[in-house]
Amino acid sequence: MKIGVIGIGQIGGTIAKKLAKTGHMVKVANSKGIDSVADFAKEIGAIPADLQTVGVDIDVLILSVPTPSIADLPKSLWANLSPDTVIVDTGNYYPEFRDARIDEIDKGQPESLWVSKVAGRKVVKAFNMLLAHSLANLGKNPKQSNRLAMWVAGDDEHQKHLIMGLVDECGFDALDGGDLANSWKQQPNSAGYCCDCTADELRQRRKNSAQTADSVRQNRAYAVGELPKLTGGDFSHENVIKANRMLNV
């Protein structure tokens, strides 16, 4: 497939690298222009692009930028997309320490529904439930046991299952998370969020969870404050996963 990736940080850069390695044609871009992504593109075997060209003639567009920044993307980006291009939202909204406030999300709108409204298109929510270390280093082929899993949500079944296939190619089990209205179940600090769960563990955590859309948002704010205490200030991958497994239930 032809895939565009906006954002080459720890998440977007890792996804771009993995998909390029599996043989997809990958274009990468960010808000700083084509020169700022040229070296990275060369390193992973991708094509450097800017925000005006990254969406031209592609099958999938992956958004891997802070959620509020999506509203700042140029209108030409959306205009240049084919009607058949699948848009993937990998973002997580964290106003407690990083993101400018988005009133609609703060009032209860699921993050990816807000992204869909901004883009004027249906989107698929995926790749947001693993820490950067897990995404980069803990993928396995389908024949290996204890493969980590993630939810994938979307309103269009064809689009959702196409992205589930890309998740599989990146080394993870993809679970059908339902529609975007229920994608709050995979937002920050929902049950199983960034806990390095297998498919069975992730299903069980969701089944056992009493969380609501409101409590997920409340748990996000609570967890941001509790994480330093639970890790003792040691934010190693192992410690963060251990803390998340206590917090995200």
C-alpha cells in the first residue's frame, strides 16, 4: 500500500519504519517541512514529503501528532486526499501535562470523533495503546506466543479491518474495538491502556472494567499525578508498565 505518516516522533517514526520495512511505500512529513524529514526518510527507506504532498496518491494517512495540532494542519491536506484514503488517529490527549485544552473533548466527546470532525472524514483509532518502547521493540510474528495486542476502533468496517492488518504486520494482535463512539474505551488510562497486554488479557480487562467515559477522563488526570509516586521517579519501561497495570483497570 501507499502510506503517508505525519509526525516522525517515537510513535509515528516507529510505525513508518515498520511499514517501510514490510514493503509498503511510505511517505513521511511533519510541520517543519521536507528538509526536516529527509534524513529520517533516507534512513528507513521512505519518501520525504511536506504537508501539501504527503496526502497525495496514498491509501492510508497516519496522524501521529499531538491531538490539538490536528486542527492546525492545512486544509489542503484534507482536500488532496482521495475519498478512499483511510485516516488513522494514533494520538492521545493529555491536557494535564502537554496538550492545549479542547473543549469538546473535555465535555465528553471521544478524542477520535473530534479528529474525525476536524478532518471532515471518518477515521480509525489505532496504535495508541502501547508505549513507544513496546511499539518499537516488542512486536512478534503471528506464530509466536504472548503477542501484545491493541484495540482498533472505527465506523467503517472495511477501513477498520484494513488497519487491523497493518497492526498485524507491525507485530501485534489487533482487536476490533467497535465504533468511534466507544473509542473512549481505548483512550488514556482506560482498562488495559499501555499495560503490555496480550489479546486475552486485554479482552478480560475490558470485560472486568467498570469504567465509563467520564471515569476514563477522571482516571487520566488521576494517573498523571500518581505515576511519579508509583514508579518512585524511575520511569523505566518495566516500572511504568507495572504502575499502569495498577492504574488502568
